[in-house]
Amino acid sequence: MKTLYLLFLLGLPLGAGAADLNNGQRLFGTRCSSCHSVGPSARSGFGPQLNALFGRRAGTLPGYGYSAAMKRSNIVWSDKTLAAFLDDPGDLVPGTKMRFWGISDEKQVADLLAYLRSQQQIQAR
């Protein structure tokens, strides 16, 4: 059933136009920031920092100790791959060391991804 859901989810466009950046920031703060950081002072800690995430191949950020599964995954982070990973990290990358229950709410995922994208744009300036 999860695989069917993921296939469905991967086919959905995640429109940033309808996304709520404030909610995305709140979600990042409550669901992600204990392990990840983003922004000018972002550093890897328990999880990798998420600057320049979109378009990056998974498991390749220098200086972070990824699982062998993540290094072998050949995933390139996009809205679709991140949505699938956020839904169930262990289903997309069996053997990942990321311990996260997942976010399956499409609106929350779209908001979170829009927030992460907004931070990527700040980094590019």
C-alpha cells in the first residue's frame, strides 16, 4: 500500500504558489530543526545541513557521515524525491539512519518544501 501511495505522491505536482511559507518555517522548526539546519549559519550536526539541497545527489555533502544506504541511493533531491522521503524515509532509502516518523500530509510537505526552497534562494544571493 505504501508503494502505491508513493507512486501516487510522486505523480503529484507540489505547487509552491499555494504554499504557506510561515507554516513551512514552523514545520521546519518543530519537525526538522532538532537534526537539520538551513541558512547562513547552517552546520551539519545530527543530520546534514540543508543548504543547496535541491539538485544535490543524496549522501554527497562533504563532512557529513551518511549511511551506506544513502550514499548508494543515487537520489537527486527534488520536490518529488523529498516528498517521498519525508513521507517515509526508510521506505525510499532502506537502511537510512534518519529516524523520522514521516509527514504524509501533502499540504504540510508542500509548505515545508516551499520554505526550504525560499532558504536556498537566500543562499544563492
